[in-house]
Amino acid sequence: MNKRYIQNVHNIQNIHRPGNGFISLQEAARISGYTQHHLGLLCRQKKLKAERIGRQWFTKKIWVTEY
């Protein structure tokens, strides 16, 4: 396995750790009423605060409601 893959797996495990508040864009779409695709666009445009791990974006409920 390459180093980058191992780092991404570690980061994803940290994102899913209980209590840190991160949610997937799929869950954020259910909360906000925006589509997952649109939220991804907002993340790429840096209009919505989010963390990218590998190919996946994660955000927080508070960041979605602030937007």
C-alpha cells in the first residue's frame, strides 16, 4: 500500500469519530434541502466550509446552517 492511501484511510477514520461533528455531503443534503452535487460545488468553490479526504467531502451541520 502506498503512503497516501494509508493517510487517507486514517483521515477518514478520524472524520467518522463520534463527537467531531463531521457529516457526509449526502447527510448534509438531507438537512439543507440542497442536492449533494450542489453542496460539492459549493465546497470546491470554497463557499461552504468542508474537509476533503481523498475524493469525499465532509462538512459540519453548523457550517451548512451558516451557509
